[in-house]
Amino acid sequence: MTSSASAAEHDVSNRDRVLSQIGHCLRKGCVICIEHTEQLAPRYTKWEVWGTPRCYGGDPHRLFSDLNRCCEEHADHHVRLQIEDYSFHSRFSFVVHQP
């Protein structure tokens, strides 16, 4: 197996793991916020909220539709998902689009 094939398999594995986690969060009713920023800074980045934070009723298609619209409108921005689980008082975020 070549290193490029291995890297491609690793990317698919990571994507599948992220999609699985998002699906789990949607089923739990976590609040998901789509945010964007023009530039990432080393110490502090001001993220702007796109749309309204919501639970999406467990529907991944609505989430990905909103996410795609944000990426289209802000193609030159970094876009991230911020997911909050109020039942465990936890939050995590990750960048889903980079220009």
C-alpha cells in the first residue's frame, strides 16, 4: 500500500468518526452552533455565529444543509461546528472548512 492510499484511508476513517460523533450528538439533542471567521489567530480568534444555534431535531440533513450554505456564503472563511451537551456541561468544537 502506498503512503497516499494510506493517507486517504486515514482521512476517510477520521471523517467517518466525526460523522458518527455528530450523529450521536444530534440523537442526544445537543445544541449545535455554526460559526465562521476570516482568519485564525494564534491566541484569540473572534468567531461569528451563522444562523441560530439549534438541536436540529436529530436530523443530520438539516445540519449539513445549513453547514453547506454557510460554507458557500463564506467560502473564504474558516467554518467550525461548536457542539454543547448541556446534560454533561460539556462543549467541543472543530473546524469543518478552511479556505
